[in-house]
Amino acid sequence: MIKVGIVGGTGYTGVELIRLLSRHPQAQVTMLTSRSEAGRRVDDMFPSLRGVTDLTFSDLDEKKLAACDVVFFATPHGVAMKHARFLTENGTKVIDLAADFRLQSLQDFEAWYKLEHACPDILKDAVYGLPEVNRDAIAKAKVIGNPGCYPTTAILGLKPLIDAQNSQQQALIEPWIIIDAKSGVSGAGRQAKMNLLFSETSDSFSAYGVAGHRHAPEITQGIDQILGQSKRFQPHDIRFVPHLVPMIRGMFTTIHVRLTAAGQALDLQSLYETSYQNEYFVDVMPKGMYPDTRSVRGSNYLRIAVQTLENSPMATILVVQDNLVKGAAGQAVQNMNVMFGLAEQTGLALVAVVP
Amino acid sequence: MIKVGIVGGTGYTGVELIRLLSRHPQAQVTMLTSRSEAGRRVDDMFPSLRGVTDLTFSDLDEKKLAACDVVFFATPHGVAMKHARFLTENGTKVIDLAADFRLQSLQDFEAWYKLEHACPDILKDAVYGLPEVNRDAIAKAKVIGNPGCYPTTAILGLKPLIDAQNSQQQALIEPWIIIDAKSGVSGAGRQAKMNLLFSETSDSFSAYGVAGHRHAPEITQGIDQILGQSKRFQPHDIRFVPHLVPMIRGMFTTIHVRLTAAGQALDLQSLYETSYQNEYFVDVMPKGMYPDTRSVRGSNYLRIAVQTLENSPMATILVVQDNLVKGAAGQAVQNMNVMFGLAEQTGLALVAVVP
Amino acid sequence: MIKVGIVGGTGYTGVELIRLLSRHPQAQVTMLTSRSEAGRRVDDMFPSLRGVTDLTFSDLDEKKLAACDVVFFATPHGVAMKHARFLTENGTKVIDLAADFRLQSLQDFEAWYKLEHACPDILKDAVYGLPEVNRDAIAKAKVIGNPGCYPTTAILGLKPLIDAQNSQQQALIEPWIIIDAKSGVSGAGRQAKMNLLFSETSDSFSAYGVAGHRHAPEITQGIDQILGQSKRFQPHDIRFVPHLVPMIRGMFTTIHVRLTAAGQALDLQSLYETSYQNEYFVDVMPKGMYPDTRSVRGSNYLRIAVQTLENSPMATILVVQDNLVKGAAGQAVQNMNVMFGLAEQTGLALVAVVP
Amino acid sequence: MIKVGIVGGTGYTGVELIRLLSRHPQAQVTMLTSRSEAGRRVDDMFPSLRGVTDLTFSDLDEKKLAACDVVFFATPHGVAMKHARFLTENGTKVIDLAADFRLQSLQDFEAWYKLEHACPDILKDAVYGLPEVNRDAIAKAKVIGNPGCYPTTAILGLKPLIDAQNSQQQALIEPWIIIDAKSGVSGAGRQAKMNLLFSETSDSFSAYGVAGHRHAPEITQGIDQILGQSKRFQPHDIRFVPHLVPMIRGMFTTIHVRLTAAGQALDLQSLYETSYQNEYFVDVMPKGMYPDTRSVRGSNYLRIAVQTLENSPMATILVVQDNLVKGAAGQAVQNMNVMFGLAEQTGLALVAVVP
């Protein structure tokens, strides 16, 4: 059994980690920390966990944490980077669900998160935890930056096209990509903020981060990584606009691209199906079917549909996931499975809750 | 492996059975029938099942069904009773999620469901599938009438009090019980009806069945069964009023009772905790905690809280469940587990999806 | 034009007052105060008011407020009572939407609200602002305690029965009344509390105040007032349990009573229709029709249905209103209309927003 | 008083017309028809109208309809065109809320609606009822094609930019426009369809019409009309993808454009503010504020925000409206006001219902 620690189990990604790991056949949560709730049973705070776990929150004690095989940080940005050195030096792997180890550019990190990075050397060796892109590196990593929810959909939604650009050594899409994304409210976390109240967000729809959002540089970095040595997109070539949907979970990302003549000659449906045929968690919908977010509610699947139009250079890529599972805690467990050599779906064979 | 057939897999209880059974370690769905959808893959209809099952709907063929060990009927009222004889004569057990085998009184059945019963003799031997009440009989049963969602909450909410009446041989509550129940919209099934449209039910709350509801006689029967030879309640002593909540899943039943002097002398909290201490799926909340429906969303748990008031004869019992799981498909699988000698929670150790 | 001041326009009852009064043909909001938002335009905070009003929040200045003909307090409990003396001494009428002038019993007020009352003498002359009960007193009042949302439904739901008891001089209902009430989330106000987050309350249903709620003594007082010299109910005879519904607006109150033999002889439908035939805002549904909350969304109507059962002493009274309109701001404007001799529906002829 | 007839008052646009017109000071609904509901009071079907109107549905009788000054068709596509000749020949104006008089191209109409047009000559003289674009023509029109909900947002969202292109006689945006639109469920109408059930659409998000949607040619036509003699966009240059939001009312349209060098030199904020400064119902949000759909819920306002980015050619235009008001019935009443020489906001000075 893998001994697991969770730092910060009072937020939505924390409770989701507990939900998933409590039924994981080869992992056991042995430590759960929270400064504010130390001494309290987690099922007192989340009655949905009654009968599921006996865990009690404790104070964060680095030495005790280092007895775990792996520690998940379900904390605000800036916490994991303070503990990564001690833990990794003691042989404990780190999976950070916040942003401390996502952006390789210190300048971007500091500009977007208004934090000085505590361990740039560790960051340099950290791996961006998107298994469908970086599986081999994840398997060997000591520190994982678990991807943001939006970047997961954007990067996996574009990957087959960009891989094809690389292998064909020519541009298939014009360098103007629109990522119009929509997220359920749980994506904003468990924070007592006025704008997240039921009476404020229910029966309404809005945009946010319209002037710029932290996930934009992460998306650009992810695309650049796949692009590799070939022509880079400029940051402004990717326009990312997130929206808030009156639903709890679920993320729907609509990607609009303009195909070049070479791109129009492609069979995108077949390209996507082939590209993901061996991925357990990525499902390419059959031609003419489009995903809805509920089809992944509570599960670790990410579904994609592609649509081209006759006599038009435009293509639309639709991507859905549960923002708390494949977009956060599920992906983190998937990373853990890869890191410990388990089958990737271990403990993650969840069927979406529909209706 | 238990070979399972499902008749009528296109409704919400049907798809929920598939969700549960697809991950059941000792059962396998080998047949799934639907008149209207024969030949269609179930994951074409419910994309949430893509990657989970390869099942295809077939026409209902009694002989083929009889090759199953057990057949679940997730059909409208009146279907299971037409096939129960053939199946049971061929050694196949029947679990009906509709009402054909719930009411022992033919008169009540015909009055409330406007159907003549096709097999009164089989009905007589059928067992009301509420394991916490009838576990032993279920273990031996050939035909199970899986309880209605509301009766499950009402009967389990009142059972400890009535058992105590029996053991103390005196009345603990006055014979006027108010069952004010609230259900998510999925309880009405997957039917294209105007009043179930999103634009009709969202952001609104209503009552229905105010002049009488089919689950009233079922609740009365369940209470009477527990009451046994002691004083029976008259049907009009139980007032059941259901309401529709703008949520998909979840049932919340508020039971108002008036305690007798003997009843007021009881420690209800302790009575309930003791009563259910060995039940895996029934959770009595600690004093001062009250359940919400999301705490059981997607899981087979039923949670109960009891509240008495100082200087008052009144007591309030709050019961929640997921109407599609403990209120329907989960309870059906629980019954199957009992019938086949499996641990009751086999395949049902689901953690509620929160948030 | 009536000059209107609003103290505390940043909450939901405040913004609702502005919505209603901005279109009132005989009133004009001339002052709007908020400590925290002084200097800010109200439509900067509530963009729904852009193009509707030019009002800017100012600090509370008693002297300036006293230039108004009437001041509404849409503030927390305990604010209005501090200003009532100054305002009324200067000829300004006061309508408090909080609880300062609801409970005539100082003991009850202090027990339930944990506040010492600042002006018991003014409280003594204050009028409980339920026009359908106290119209004449309201017309002459200087200070109005605008009713709580739940008590409005409970008192108007029971009034015809209790009036009939009085006129028949015999009990028509047994002294055990169950008030099982359900409210939309806006009833909890605009407060940044964790339990009011979308992700906490959406797609879920819960009870609260199960061990006791501030509106219980207010309901009892209201019923007692109608009962007058006849037999009083004891506080514990009324059991009030509120619930939280995942909708923004709307309140649905299910009242369960047990009729005496004399009560069973009554034609309740006719009693209710007659009782409210001259009330503009109270609508008794035809026999067999039941109200839903959306039918009053955004309007000042309160709808009632009554249901009796054959061979049963039980009766059910269903009451709906928009908690922010008839349950708060609309009723306050209705009170203002009565106080200033206007037709009661002036500025309140709003049609519910359906769907 | 303008005598108004409504054909087809059983759908959502019909009941919304009644809501608006019942409080219109210079119009009176004198006739309301429905084949299926003839003889039934409308408030029996929509209890929200109890106390508001005494209207009863009648059969459609052209002669009686012709006694009206104006007839609204809140019917399926293809109904209005059958009655337009008789009505206009008898001096009755026609406002069709369906698509019969929207598309000037017969070929487009027949291709997208699969109907042969009944009166191409009348269509030729019909006016597209978007007052902010066609006010003068509407004032003189006999037949109005009331715009689709999506085209209203798309055309008004782009108009200032295109007007500026015309006046500057140079391209300001590249000819690739992405219209990523999101609508509440009421936009699909009041139809008993499975995919519109609460349990299917709540807590989920989806796209539809991904391969093509009827509003695309209408948007293109609207843009072309404004473009006039200048360079036309090709149909494929506008990519329109609609999505379904789990809310009742509200439409949010995100328009992504790429500015030319000349476009980047513009101050878009100022351009939009100036462009709409005299429009009662179009509100340009201040720089840095973004609209949410609830800010227009139940009202006839349409709000717009524009966002440019430093060092980027991209611009984003956000547009919200209530799809049933400015997107349908409210705009129809606005058209009526223009046609009959009334102030445009007559009967439409509704304040959005928030929260």
C-alpha cells in the first residue's frame, strides 16, 4: 500500500482526493493536515464521508509527512514549494494541485501569482503532470505540478493537431486559436466569497478573467511544449476566455481554430481517434455526437468531439471533463499511479453519475 | 459471477443499475432489453457509459432472459408481473423496481395502479425488498418488490420508534404521523412530459399528489408490517405529502410525530443509534447534526437525524437518501446481494459525490 | 411624491426595495445609505439597476433621513430601533424589514435575537405590518415591524380557519399545527457564508433551525393575535421546521392541521375563497389546483390552496410567495401604500416572471 | 388603445407577450388563440397570470383577428406566412416571432426551415425587426420579422465595429468572426422533449447545432445588411456555435474578433459608448465591468462589454440579454411601439429581477 499524505483537505480538491483515495485498492491516506481544522474529524466537516473514513485533520508536521510515500498538496498557491525540498530529500514524492510547479518560467509564475518562487531548482526538475503528454517523465518525477483544469482541456484538445503539424512539418492551423471555456462553480474553490453565493451565480451566466487569466500562460506553455522546435505561437495568438456556468462540476471548452489548406485536407475525426486510441481516460466521440459535461460527472474521463464544416476552413473542438476529477484530483491520482508503476486507471474506474 | 438481465434499461433506474452493476465484482449484466431501442448500444444512448460497457439493447425474449440468474425490471408498472411466472419457474429470480410486487393488498394495487394483477399467487410469496426490515425473507425470496423511494425513507425513519413500541408494548407516538417529503426531479422518471421540463421545474418548488399518492398505501403497509399484531394505524392516520425540488437526485423526508408521555421519556437519539448500529447503509447522525441530500448523492447510504424539543411532545425525524440509489437501483442491488449470499455492500461501497 | 429613504441598500431586501420603488408612481427614493459603500453608485454594485436609477450610497445621517416621509430599514436586526425615536419625533415614518418591531414580547425578542431592545415604548405602539390582518392599525402607525417571510405565509395560511373558530366560538382544528416550510436561498440574505455557496446548496436540500428558529415565536404571536380572547395555543403546539431549497427566490409553506368534527363539517375551499375575496394580493387557488413558487416569482402575490381528504380529519394548506416580495420588500411597500392612503397595489402590479 | 391579437399563446414567447402587454398602458390584448387550448382560460394554464388577465384562448379566426390593430404570431415557423396576406390586406399589422419573415433569401429560408414560403412578395416588403438597426423601416412596416435571439446579440454586438468600417472605409477586423453563444433552456421553447427535461439539462453544459444552426444565415444577413456596399463577409467567415446553459432565461454571446492594424488604433470602448448612447435598451458597460445574464433577467435591456488586450490584435465583445424579452417578446413589443409611434420604452420599463 502506498502511504499517502494530503495537505489541505478542507477544499474541494482535498475532499475529492479523499473520495477517490478512500476506495483506491493500493493506496491509503495516512495523514491529512489542515491548520484551521486540526483535531477535527474530516467526516464531521464533510458528512458525505461518514462511514467512509476515520481520518482526523492534524497540524502540518514536515517530519511526519515525510513518512508518507507521496504527499498531495491541495492548498493555495505557494504552500507546496515551501515543503518540496524537505519532502523530496526524504524520499517522499510531491504532487501539487496548485500552481507552484506548473509554469517553468519563473517570470510568468511571479507575474501571474505575485509570489516569489521558493525553490527554482526543484521547479526546474518538476514535471507537468499531464500523463497523456508527459507519461514517461511523470514516471520518474519526484515533484509533479498537477495541471490547471482549463489547460488540461485546452492542451489535450489541441494535441493531435499539433502532433500532426510536427510529423507533417507544416502548419495545419492558423496561429489564432480561440479557447472559449466554461466551468462549473466548484472550480473557484470552497471560499466564502460573495460572488460565489448561490443567489449570485444560480440562473445566471457570466465571463471572468476577460482581461487575462492565470491559465493562459499555462496553456501557451503546454502548447509550446508539444510544438517543440517548430514554430512557436506567440502568447497573444491564443485567446482564452473563461466563463462561469451555474452548475457545480463540469468544464466545457470550445476551441475554435482555422485550418490551413493542408489542415483542411486532413480527416480530423480519424486523426483524433487514432491519436487517443490507447488512452484510457480520453474518449473521442463518434462523428456527429457531441459531449455534455454530465457524461463525465464524478469520473476521470475527458471527452472530445471535433467538427469541421464543408467549404470552410473552420474547425471546432469540444472538450469536457469534470473539473474536480480529470481537472484536478483524479488527474493527481492518475499521476500517482504512473509514478508508482500502477495501472493508470487503478482506483479511478468511476462511472459518471447520470442523471 | 451472477448473470444479470435488465429489462427496460432506458429509464433512470435502468441506467443507474448499469452504472452500479458494471463495477460489481460478482455480477455481470449479460442481457439488456428495450422494445424501443433494440439493436442500439446503450452507450450510444447514454454517453456516460462509453468505455464502461459494450451492452446493446435487445428485444425482450423470455427464454433468453431465463438464462440469467436474476432479472431486474426497470420498467413501468405492470410489466414484471407478466414475466415473473416464466422466469421463476425457470429458476431465475426477479427484482421488480416498479410496483407490481410491493402492495400485498390486491385491492390497493388495483385501486392505485389501475391494473389487474397478473399473478396474485406469486405476489403472495413475493417479499418487500427492504433489507433493513426483511433481510431473512429476502435471502430466500424468488420475487422481490423493490420498495418505492418515499416508503423507504418513511419506513426506515419510523422503524426504531415502532420497534420500541412493540418491545415496550405501549404507544410511544400518537396515531397522527405527518410525512412531508421532498424529492429531486429524477424521481419522476425519464419521460418527455411538459411539467418535467427544466424551464418548468428549475428555480421553483411545488407539491404534487396532494389529494393522494400511490406511495401512501405502501407506507401504511410497511408501518403495519412492523407494527405486527399491535394496534394498527388507520390509513388516514398517516398523512403523506410529496413535493418536487429543483434538483436532479435526492430525497428528503421530514417526519413529524407527537410523542406520548412514554415516548417523551425515551432518549430518541440513543434509540436510533442503537437500532441501526449494525446497518451498513443506515447512518444516524450525531445529535445536533442534520443531513442534506448531497451527502448521499450517488451513494447507497440513507442518513437519519432525530430532534426532540424541550417541553414539547413533538419530535422530528429527518431522512435523506439518493432516490435513484437507496431509493431504487442501489437497494435493488443490495437485495440481489442478500439473495445471493454476498456481503451486502458488495459493489455498493460508493462515496457520495460532494460537492 | 412620497420621499423615501432606504437604510442599508446593499442586501437583497434593499436592492429589491429599489427595484420596486424605482417604478412606483407616487414615491421616490431620495436617500440611500450604506456605511460600507458610501460614495458608490448603487448601479455600480448592482448592474441590473443601470439605466434605472442614479442613486449613490451615502453615510447614514439621521437629520437628512428625517427629511424623508418614510424610511425603510433593510438592515440587520438592531439598527432600526436605534433611529426610530429620532425619526418618528421628526414626523418620519419607519418601516423596519428586520425584527426590531415584530415581537411585542421583549423577553422573546431578547431571547431570540440576543439584543436588548433600545426603545420598548416605541415597540409598544409599533404595528405588525401584515395588511391582510392589521390594515387599519397600519394606516395609523408611525412604526411598522415588517413581518418575517415565514410568518407571513403561516399566518395568512391559517387566518381563515382561526377567524372561523372565533366566529363559530368552537375549535375547528386540534391544537397541533405542523408548519413545514421551504425557502429559496435568498432568504438567508447576501452574506459571504460558506454554507450559502452555490457549490454547497445547489442540487441539494436540507433543513435548518430544526432545534428552534426565530420565526417560531413570531408565528405564535401572529396566531395568538388572531385567536384573541379565545383559547390560546401553547408555543409548543406549533411545530415550525424550515428547509432550504436550491432556488433563488420563493417560499413554499405546507401547513398540516387536524380538523375537529366541527372542522370536518366545514367547506374549507369556500371558507378560504370567501375569506380572501377582497384581498388584491392573496389568491386562493381553485379546488384541485396547487401553487408552485414560480407562479409568484418577482410579484407580490401570495397563493393558497387547501386540501381535505375523504374520511380523514387531516387538512393541508399550501402557501407560496416570493420571499423577497410579499415576504419582505413588496410587503413593506404595500405597508407604505396603506400608511399614505394609496391604493394598496400602487407600484406593485407586477406580473410573475414565468418561465 | 392598440387592439392586440396573439396567435399561439401557449409557448414561452406567448406567455411572455401576455406578461408584458397586460401592463402596457396603450395596448390591450383582445384576442388570444390556440388550437389545442380553445375555450380554456390562459390563467388556468399559467397560474402566474391569475389576477392579471381574464383572457380565454379561442380558435384562430382570421376575420376576428383582422379586427385587431396588430397581431403577434408566437407560433412555430410557417404559421404567420399563411395569415399575413389576409391580415395586412385588412389593415392589420403583423409581427412574427418565428422565422417566416426573417430571411430575405428564399433559398436560405427553404434550406434551413424545410418549408416553402407562402408569400414571397410579402416577405420582400417585410422588415427585420431590430429597432437599433432598422428603426425607420419598422415605423412604416406592415409585416415584421422579429429577430432570432442569437442574431439580436450578434448583430448588435458587431454593429459599432462595422459601422466604423463603413465610415472609415477600411477594414477594422479580419474576416473571421467567432460567435460563441450560450443560451438558457427556455430558448428551446415549451416542448415536451426528452433532452429538455430538468434531469437531462440541469447541472450540465452542452453544445448543439455544432454542424450548423438556423441562426447562422440570419446573423450573416444582418451583418451584410450593415456592411452594405462594402466588402461582404462570406458565410463561412462567421462561425456560430450555440451552447445550452442550465438556467431558464438569459443569453450570453461571446464574440471574438481579430482587429486589423487600423482596428487596433481604435478606442473600442469609446466607439461602443458613442454608438449606443441614444439607445434606451442597449447599455455599454464601463471599461472593466462585464455583464452577467441575471442583470437583464425579465427586462428588455441588452448589455455589452468590449475588451481589447495590450500587444494583441484580439478583441472580445460580450453581449447579454434575456432571450425571452429583448431576444423575443420584449423586442416584439418594442417593434409595436415603433410601428404605432409610441415612445419605444412604453410598457417595457421593466427592472431586472435580481437576485
